[in-house]
Amino acid sequence: CPQGWQHFQNSCYFSSASIGDNSYASLAARSKHWYKAQRACKKMGATLAEINSQAELQFVRKLAMSGRRTSWIGGTDAANEGEWKWISGAPMTVSDFKPLTSKQMIKYDRPERQDCLAISSHV
């Protein structure tokens, strides 16, 4: 994995705890908007995480907690409200996600676009 990224199973994950510059990685980690975070990931040749096991979910939660911030992940129901899929189109097999309240969503994204998933050390 590149420097500043963490290896887990067969993938590399960006850890926002190891940043401090104005790189695309920094932008992705600090973005309050899911779409901006996804664009920044694409510029790095990456994508927002798609979580396919409880072990992977626990690993990604640990990364979010180490950075003490919200980390966007690749889940969305933008295509069909209430039907959550990964941005690759794959169905979600892990469903241990709780929706943010409208007040929390305003902090992280526009309330009218509650189509995105995040893992937070604060929620």
C-alpha cells in the first residue's frame, strides 16, 4: 500500500489520521460532501470503501475513530430511494449502518441529498 494507507485483507485503505497537507487524500478525508470525497478518491486512483464483511466494517470503523472524524464510504441510495447499494452497483451485504438524523446530515451534507453513507467516531 502507498504511504499513509492501511492494508486489510486484499485492499488498501486511506487513513485520515496520517494527513496534514493539501493533497487529494487530504481533501477526501476532510470533505463534508460525499460527492467531493468520491471525486478526490478517483483522482488518487481509488474509490470510497465498499464494506463486504463484519471484519472489514470493524477495520474501517477503527480507521474512522483514529482520525476522529467522519469518513465517507461508498454506499448510496441515490438511484432508488431506500435501496442501498455500493457505488460499484454491488448490493450491500453488511447492513449494520444507522441513518444520520436530519440535524447530523446538515453538518455533513445537504439534507435534501440523504443518499450517502458515512462512518463516524461521533455518532
